[in-house]
Amino acid sequence: MRHLVIAAHPNTKSFNHAVVETYVAALEKRKHRVEWRDLYAANFNPVMSARDSAAIGHGRPSKDIRDEQAAIRRADVVTFISPLWWSGFPAMLKGYLDRVFCAGFAYMIKD
């Protein structure tokens, strides 16, 4: 199976990163293919700009969004690992979900 692991914690010494490393190692030991995305290390831009919104509305998301969508399409399993801060996940992950899981990719809008 092909796994995509998306990590969202700014500290590489965190418990979350230890969970990611353990999870990835266990998958690889079982001969699964694993692609690991560290949103902070990749400097992913979580901000949905007016330009992003317009481009998505026209079915032409930016390259960084298309790259993430391609990684998701390649995966059989997508796993998100992040802390819970104030009963939610970090803004980095929220922005990732907003920008990447957009109309035309994750859902369709009917007229």
C-alpha cells in the first residue's frame, strides 16, 4: 500500500515527530511505500489568498496545491499527525486542508 503521512508540528524534537518516525518505520518494515510531508519543514503556506480562491474557482489551483493533491491521489491511505491545541489542530494543518481539499478536488459545487 501507498501511505501519505502529513505531519504538522513546528518542533522536530516533539512527541508528534516521534510518533511520525515510529509510524513511518513500522510501515516501511512491513514493506509499505511511505511518503512523508512535514508541513513546517516544507514551509507550506497555509494562507488562502484571494489569488488562491480565484484560481481554485476557475479550476486552476497553484502549483503547490496541485503538488499536494497529486501526492494525495497517489496514496491509498492518508494519515494526519498533529498536536491538539485549544481543542483543535494547528493553523498550519487547517490552512493545508482549506487550500488542498478544495472544490474541484475534494468536492464539487453544483449550480
